[in-house]
Amino acid sequence: MTASQASEPAGAATPATREMADDPDTTGDEDVLLSVRNVAKHFPIREGVMQRVTGQVRAVDGVSFDLRRGTTLGLVGESGCGKTTLGRVVAGLETPTSGGVYLHDSTGHSPAGLGSVSIDRLQGRAARYFRRNCQMVFQDSFSSLNPRHLVRDIVGRPLKVHKEASGTELTERVVELLEQVGLGRQHLYRFPHQFSGGQRQRISIARALALDPEMIVLDEPTSALDVSVQAQILNLLHRLQTERGLTYLFITHDLAVVRHMASEIVVMYLGRVAEAGPTEALFADPIHPYTRALLRSSPDVAGAGDATMQGLEGNVPDPARPPMGCRFHTRCEVATPACGWEIDDVINRLEDVPGMFDELVGVERRSRFDADLVFDDDTSAHRLADALEGAEVPVSMTAAIETVSVRERAVSIRFREVPEVTLTVRGGGRRAACVLED
Amino acid sequence: MTSFVPVEEPIPRPPDDLEALLPTSAARVRARRGAELARSILSNPTTVAGLVLVLALMAMALLAPVITEPNSPDPAQMPRDWGAIAVPPGSPDHILGTTNTGGDVFYGVVWGSRTSLRLSILVVSITVTVGVIVGSVAGFVGGRVDEVLMRIVDVFLSIPELIFALAIAAVLGPAFRNIILALAVVFWVKYARIMRGQVITVKQNDYVDAARVIGDSPVRIFAKDVLPNAITPVVVQATMDMGNIVLIGATLSFIGLAEAGLAEWGVLVAEGQAGISSGRWWASTFPGLMVFLWALGFNLVGDGMRDVLDPRTEKAR
Amino acid sequence: MRGHDTVISVQDLKVHFQAKAGVVEAVDGVSFDVREGETLGLVGETGCGKSVTARSFLGLVPSPPALPPQGSIRFRHRGEGSVVDLLRLDAADMGRIRGNQIAMIFQDPGKALNPALTVRDQLGEVFAIHRSAEVLEGAGVGPDDHDFADHLIRRAARLRSRLLERLLLALPPWRSRRANLHAATDDLVVKALAETQIPNPANILGRYPHELSGGMKQRVMIAQALACNPDVLIADEPTTALDVTVQARIVQLIADLQDRHDTSVLYISHDLSLVRRICDRIAVMYAGRIVEIGPAEEVFNHPKHPYTRGLLAAIPSMASEKGELEAIEGTVPELIDPDPGCRFVDRCPHASDMCRADDPSLGAVAPDHAVSCFGYHPIGGSELTAPSVIGEDGHSE
């Protein structure tokens, strides 16, 4: 079992958790608009005719952060890290498996204590409050606008749903909104397909603004756009934030964009927060090795032309069976024996060595750190035992082995048991989930 | 004027002065788009041919009492002229000749279109309604409900259409009403399947999520976002089935599952079949030709609609 | 500095498309050279014609709707030294060049690889078509071996076996020869995959494309493209669909392989930050034309064309100030029967009447650095000298 989330009762009076409570900067802060507390979203894997649940994809697995009023928080990470799922949970499109999303009004208490209730099932006042104040802009502006609706109907729909306006008044409100995003009255009666990608994204933004929300979840809003159009949209978002005091949750994979837009950044890896902190500090001096890998892989237009881009070895592990300890340890260049080396790593690291596991007949696990690997002959068993000390595995992995013994055809391996590596406070409002000190 | 310039695929922009003259109310924009659609449907000559055929056949069905005097007491039964048996076409009383039993082929052809229209409209409206409801519920609600409904659909699909309809009609006894019932029982599954697939595809569009974020209710999201974007293939299929159902209906009545002597094309073909070997071709040929024309007409129209209405080609225009 | 021998010379290439509303001038008078061993970046935004340009190298632009291309793309065979015009080749000759001398990798390896073939078959096909001699050598069939079995194997190596021959090869006397042939192919495939740093390539021979990750698929495609040691590799946005950490490795891989085999690379991308890192020279395209071409560092440090400047200013950078980005206002012009003159004129802060009337051609502003802008090359008069219109370091005055 992974060290678990949801030890806190959902909807507790104070949303602070152990993790966040350590950080005086972010608890009981009146400036906080949105609190995400221990949010997990697991998707069941179903198999067979009976559709039995055989596992859980842990898309988001215990994430907490605060979003301050009028600021932009950047949520970054690579595909499959859970950033989009988390954005959908915040926008109320997915029910969190555990944990909660709390939207606070200016007095600091949460009128829409979401707990783990889907936004579809939110009732009455709380639902209306949440919907009015948390909107979303999607990446694909083709797909996010109904092709059969006119711009007036698309942008005016929130007003209609919340019975704010109708008829001529609605039209005038829509014109106002269109003008705010750089479009105009002449665009009212057109269909989405008559616009370019940038213009369609402006229409999406106008729709999100219609209810005058406190915050907007921006899910890769410019990733499908050309750079010159991206600049227009980023400028627009920036201007709207200044004018209306909007709060953004900005989800993106583009580090240059997020650095430009966000004052705080949360870096996600495999469903968890790897590192979080103020943008400048995080970019100037990344703590987590994953953040460092991301930064040195991202080409920067102002950077030197001959700087090398290194990238990362290996693949992202299976989110249905995330690694123990620190989830990044399987690809980390500075991994230590305390990072959570486990039996799975033995197999993953050595499966590319020809013939290593050809004679393997079974694995008897006592825990994820402790197992017997049974072979068909004792040569193979000895070969594996030797390999565990060899150059094919990282030194830190070898060092993490407490005992390894060969009994006839079985290799018994026990790794040091390590708890899950959690976020720790690093000063300057920074948090990182790494066993290494700064 | 900077709008109207999709970067990927430049489309022609009407001159600015024309744009200024155009009406700017939603209804008129919609009407203009409808007219555009109609124009592009009608720009295909084969579609127009199909449409003409369909309209002519429908006119014939509606005007049947005007074209020929209705038989009394039951106009759906063929009149029998026992004094003119197996008269060849061209005789003044019987333009298309008569059958072995003195049935007037012309009367059968004309009133048969009425029977066919009734058959196709009834079957298509019942099956489309049931199919769309079942498919929508399965696709939109998903989960267990979907599982259960789709297993039921699978059971229906595992039996060949014609044989299934034949079995039902045979059990219920020879009557045209039972043919309608049998076809309705068999055909709804097709629409349920099409609709479910469509709903699941459309549901994945971000505009459905966008509507949820706004706070719109599931019922309205279904009505405004899902249904209009999902229904097109059903409409096309229904148009084609208007023709196909008559074909199958005629087949069933041909093998004797309708009342004897009914003014219906399949019955008439069956009646004339015995005479073909002795050179009396007319009693079977004319109603057979009608079935062919009916099926052809609706299939041509359906094809033309698909080319224009297909959401993929529609977006590109 | 790499060698300056030209491998491909594009002269006044025009690719137009017939649309309902008129002729779309997607590529309109593009000229540039690809030099031996260099990486040339072809950059621009959606619809600027960069992909169409690259695809016309290999005759991959579907026609119709494309009209017959005009101009010339002259390709110099590295081995033979002969020169051919790629636009005028017949299908058979193009087939020989495609894959052999000029190879291409695409943005979406999932679509470019055949989903029904294993990695072994995918790459084996390339060897069978282009390098059957080596396969046969590995299988122990020399050029002088001419008995019946050799004949069978030779046909099998080229994937030309008929049904009867296949049946014969399954029979005991020839079965071992066929096994040798397969082993020889596998050897070559494994070698090609190993070049792309796939760990233990023998493991993935039997896998299908859908069983591989995006980065792995891209590596298989690169192995396939480079199997024949081509003179030129055309890379059409090969890393756009990949994560940055994977992109970094793929880009590095292409650079390493290029160094080892002295291949010229034409790298098509919309990502200027990436192109800056990997290209020797850069050609910037806008609305079907090249507006600026020059050494990468020159273009990035001293951009001349107003479009290039606008583009560079529009990209958020790790080093840039927060706040407003300098966006290029307006949208890309329609390419259906466009007006004469510079195509950037409607969005250009320095546009003059001359820019509307006439079409600026590429002219040198520095050694090896050319720009198509009247700000630098006024026709007829000298009243518009460069500094008066556009300042030296990227700011208008």
C-alpha cells in the first residue's frame, strides 16, 4: 500500500492538512481563494466480461495547494502526470476519489464546501456559487464550441442558464463580453467554424467571463495556437486578470509560457506534486531532480544556441502501480538508497539484459520490498545475484539492498523499507518531495 | 473586417458591402445556413432525381382515390373483374392488364403505393423513436444501464433481420398489420446502435464539458449539445430505410404473410407470379418495378443527404 | 563550419492548390539550398507552406488538389555526382531516391508506421527494398551463387517470392536457408535500431507500433529512415507530439546520427526555441514565401525581417520580462489569389506604399544572411535606407 491520502475527514472545518499546516504562509490566509486538499482521482481498470475492477489508475494521488486571489498558479508536468485531471477536478468536472476542493469567499470561509461531491450533484446555493465563480477554458477550441450554435448563443448561454439576462439585454451583454476579448458586434451571428483558432479561443474566454467568475481554470489554452497568436491570447489573459482581479489555474507543459504567466508553480510527476514554489525561485534554483530535468530539456528562445538538451532516460512508470518511496526514483540521476528501491526495479532495470530472466519461473512477494525470485536453474539465480552488484544497476539501488541470498534456484532479495517521500517545506514558500536537502 | 479568416483552410469571404447588407439576426442566419444546406443537397443531380421520384410516388399514394375509384367496401382490397381475366396491358378498362383472378394491376399499383407509404411511415417513426430513446439513454447515461440495454440489442442483432421479421409475422398470423409490427420489432435495434455510438462520440467533445462548467442541466445539455450533433446519421439511415422497409415488407407479403387480395405490391407480384411462365408478365412486373423505384428513390435521397450532412464534411465547409 | 557543397538546390518553387474559390498559392517562389552535412531549419506558423515545401521534395503533395509544381528542386547524388530535378522525376526514379537518398520522418510516428506490421517486418521491408545485397551477404548468398536455392533466397530477400516459392521455402531442404535469411535480416534490423539507442533492440523486434511509447515509435521511424544512410533527412515536426524530456533525447539522437553519417537535415518546425538549439541555418517562411534565411545565431541575435522580429518577440522566454508580450497584430492573409506586394504588409509596422505595390525579393544583408524586405533593399531609390526604417538591433525607430 502506498502511504495514503484522505486521512482527513472530507469537508473538515479547517481545510489545512498535516502537510500544509507545517507551512504558516498558506494556512488561514485570507488571500487564499481556492484550496486543494489531498485530492486524489483514481480511475478503475475494468477487465473481462464481468467488468471486474482489477486495478486503479492513480491519475492524481494526493495533491494539495492553495491558490491566492488575483494570482496565477501554474500547474506543469508532462503528459500523464495528472495535471489535466486535477484541473477537471478543480472545475468540478470530475468527482475526486478522496480529498476536497474548497472555494473561499472573501471572509476566508468556504461557502461551497465541495468535499468529495461532484459538481453535478452540488445542490442549490452552493452549486450556483461554485459555478458562477469557477469557470474553465479548454485547449481545443474546435471541440469546446458547439458547431451548431451561434456566437451569441455560446457566449450568452451562461447568462441564460443562470437567468441573468435574455433577449436584447442578453445580446448587449454578449457584445460587451466580445469587446472585452477583442471581438465585436459583427461576430454575434456567426458559427465557430467561421473563425480562426485564436478567435475561437477568444470566444471561449468570453464565455468563461460571462458570469464574472473569481477564477478560471485554463487547460493548455494556447498549446494549439501559433506563437504570434499565443502572444495575443496570453496578453489578453494578462489584461483581463489585471482589470478584473481574476485568479488563474494555468495548466501547461510549456515552461516558458508558465514562467511568463504564473507567480507560483506546482510541478507534477505521476499524480503527485514533485515541487512547488514561487516561480522565480523555482526556475532559478530548482530543488527536485525532476524539475531540473524538465528545465534543462526545454529549449528557450533566449538561451544559448549551443546549450545541450539532455532529456530523461526511461519511460514514465505505470500509474496503476506507481513506484514506492519517491515516484521519480526510477529515472532519477541522483537517486539515493533512501528513495524507495523495490523488487519491481530489479525486474525493470535488468529485463533488457539478454537472457537475465529467461529461466524465471516465479516471483514470491512478501512485500514490494521483499521477494523471492525463483529460477529454473541455479546458474541464472547466481547470475542475478551478481548483476545486483554490477554495473547494470545504479549504485544507489545496490546500496538499498539489505539482504540478498541465493538458496538453490531462488534469489531472496530484501530492500530497505522506505516510507513515501512527501513534500517538505524548504523555506521561501517552497516545497519539494525529495529526500535530498537543498 | 479582420474576421472570417481560418488560417488552415482559407474560405472565400463575401465582399464587405454584401456582408453589411446581410441580416444579422440569429433566425435569419440560421435560415441562410438552411438554404445553403438545401442548395448543396440539390446541387447533386442524382439526389434531385431521387427526390423527384420520391415526391411522385408520394403524390401517387396521396392521390390514389382521385386516380382510381376506391373499391368498396374496402379500398385496400383489389377490385375483381371476373369478366376480364388475365387481360394484357393496354386494354381500355385495364391499362396495365389484370391478374389470373381478374384483379386490376393498375389499381394494385396505385393503391399499393398508399399501403407502402403507410407501412414505411409507421415502421420508421416507431423504430426511430424507440431506437433514438434507447440509444440515447445507453450512450448518455452509460455504465450499467448501457450494459443492460446493449446486451438486449445484441440479442436482437444476433438474428438475421429478415428471418426474425418472418418468424414474428408468421407467429402473429397473416395480416398486413402484423408485418408492420414485425418490422418495428426488428428495426429499432439498428437505430439504437447508431444513436448510442453517436452520443458517445459527441459526449466526448469539450463543448459538453463546457456546458457542465457553466452549470447547465444534463437534460438541456442533451437537448442542445448532444442530440443535434448526434442525430444526422439517424436521419440519413431513416430516409434510406423508408425505401428498404417497403422492400422487406413486400418480400413478407409476397410469401403470403399479408391478407390475400390486398392492394399491395408484394401480394400482387405473388398473384402474377404463376402467369410468368405462360407469358403473362405484366401482373408481376409492374408492382415489382414500383418496389424497385420506391427503394431507389429513397436511397438516392439518403445518399445525397449523407454527403452533405456528414458532420466531418460539414465542418470543412 | 561545415562543408559548403550544396546537396539540394530549390529554385523558385511554386506549389499551388486548386480550391473551389480560386487558386491557393500555398508555396509561391521559394528558393534555398541545403548544404552537405548541415541542419537547415524551415520555420513558420501554421499554413506558411513549410510542410508543403518539404513534401514536394519527395513528390508527396497530393495532386489534385495540388497543381503541377513549378520551379526546380535539383538534387545532387552524393555517390554518383549526377544531378536530377526532383520535380521532373518519374515514379520509378522517385521511388529509388525516396528512402535511399532522401528519407523523411513525420510528426506522428503512430500514423507513419504500419499498425499491422511488427518492428521486424517494418524495418525488414526497408532492407529488402534498398539493401537486399547486404541481407543476402549475411545469409551466405554471394553474387556468384546461382543454383536453384540461391535463386529462391534471392527472390525471398527482395520480398518477391510467389506463392509456390514460399511453399518450397517452407520445405526441409530450403527451410534452413530461409532461417539464415531471416537471421541476417534480423541482424541488420537490430543494428539499425541499436543506432537509435533503443536498449536491447532484439526485445522489440516482435512488437507492434501500438505496443511502443511515443518516443520509442519515433526512434523506430528514425531507424527506418536512416537505414539506407540517406544523403538528406527531412524531419517534419518529428518531436511536436512528444514531451520535452523525450524531445530532448530524440533531437540529440538525430544530431548524433547526422554527425556520424554526414547527413544533411531539413528540420521543419514551428518551435523557434528548439530550432535555435539544433540548426546551423534557418529559413523563416511566411504565407508561402521565405522572408529571411541565414545562420541560426545571426537570425536569432540580429533578426532583420519585421516578421522574424515579431515572431521572436512574441515567444515568452525564460529571460524575458513579465507583462505584455509583443504580439504580431492581425492574422495571416488569405492565399487565394493574393494581392501583389509583400505578404506581410498588412501586419507590418513599417509598411510603405512600395511594399504594397511590389514584391521584395531576398537580398543579402550580411554574408550568408538574406532578407526579403524593402527596408533593406529599396528598389530604385535609396531614400529608404535600412537604419531609417528598422533599427539595427531589432527596434523600430
